[in-house]
Amino acid sequence: MKQRGALSSIPGRFESLERETFDDGWCADDETPPELQTTVTEERARSIIATNESPDVSFEQSVNAQRNETIGRVSWTRSNVFGFSFEAGAEAAYNTLDDQVDLFSIGSDGSKVRIDLPIANATVKEKRGEIYMNVGRNLSPSLRIDGGVNYEFSNLTVSGDATADRTLKFLKPNLTLDWKPGGGWHTQLSVRRTVAQLNFYDFISFGDLSTKRVTGSNAELVPQRAWEFRATVEHPILGDGLFKLDVGHDLISKLQDQILIFDDAGNAFSGPGNRVVAMPKRHASAKLQGRPANG
């Protein structure tokens, strides 16, 4: 069971970044990570009032958002099951966002006129579950293979100014080959399928008071997904130094980007959406680093 203060944690739906651990050569293989202390942070829902004054016209916008996330996780790990390392687990989550946005223009006499937004009031709810299994085995003293699969399923609903109800299912396999041919060389090849986290605030419209523009919203937004291919080569250099070369290729589908959105009245807004065309993304990096001195 993953308790509070655990050394690993799957990111939640409200997180904008997903972090991945990797061996950068700074820690010895036999080092035990330090225990983490449990910290509790209280977050209170609040109303946000933003104003923008100009010589001829001003705006006032209020955003009242309340979000909640409840997560439960369980995992089971064994170091030797018929010669394989084995890990299995599951996660269940219930996420909600209740948001209300009011945007007004203010005349010179102080009168307020409401500006209609595509989706100003909405409640977003998500029930999500994920199960996973990872196995690994040393094929030889210099060669190891690790693989696994995650299966994610969720039901997402939007109510209020827009309605949507859909079920999403994703199979996310991964495979890693780790090879140490000798002479200090270390090579790793990996492939995995990833699914991005949705930002619930992309379902709500906002006014950008600094530019006097309205950012639209999209109740039909779906997660971006990708096949990620990685290759890493490492070799010690200049004593305690380390040379590292990383090469990657991502094949992205349902790319999330700013697109043109039209409301029922035919008004056009810039807002989040998915592009249908698959897009490749390639990157490579090389670096030299020194290890910290022991002691």
C-alpha cells in the first residue's frame, strides 16, 4: 500500500506536469532513498476578483472555483517471482471542478453590462481508475529487460452551460532494454505510450483583461497521447565526469493546442482543442557532468 510520504506517486488530473525518475549517475545503485516526511497542505476554495481600468472602458471579472480530488492507491511488489521482479497495483480517483465566471464591462458612469462567455458556469466530474503490472528480469549480467502495461479508464461529464458525457479507455504499454557491454558503457532503449493529463480549467471560459480578449473553452477536449521512443548512452570521462547522450522521438496524436472555436451564435474564440493530424517530435541532447566528491 502506498502511504502518505511514499517515494512514488502517480500524478493527479489537476497536475500540469508529469515527472519521471531516471538514473543520472549521481547516486550509487545501492543507495537507499531517504524517508520522506508527511506534509499536509490545506487549500481553500476562494473567489478571485480581477479588474482592469482604462481611460474609456473598464472590465471586472470574478472567478469562483472549487475543486476536489480524492485518490486511493494500492500496490503489491515482489523481487523474485519465477525469476522475475514483479509489481502490480491499482488507483481509483474522483475529481470535480465547480466553476463560475462573471465578466462585466463598466461604463464611464459606473454601470455594468454582462459579457456572455461560451462556457461561464460549468461542473466537471471525472471518475477514473487505472491498473498496472510491471515485470523485469536480468537476461545476463550485462543485459536486463523491463516491461509493463497500464490500463486507464474514466468517465468524464460536463454540465452547466455545456454538456458532455463520455468514457475514455487507454492501454499504455512500456518496454525498456538496459545493456552494459563493458568498458564503462551503459546503453538504454525504451518505448512507452503516454496519455496527458487534462486540465479541467480548459473546460471554462475566461476573459483576458490585459489584452481585452476572451479565451474560449471546449467541453469536447480529450487527452493528448503519444508513443515515446528513447535511447540513452553513457560513459565515464575525465575521472569522475560522465558523458551522456539522449535521443528521443515522440509520435503525438490528438495534439492539444489553441484552435478556433465557435459558439452557438457563430462568434469565434481561441480556445483549447485537439488537432487530428499526428505530429512527430524529435529531440537530442548531450552533456558532460562531474560527479560530486564522496565524503
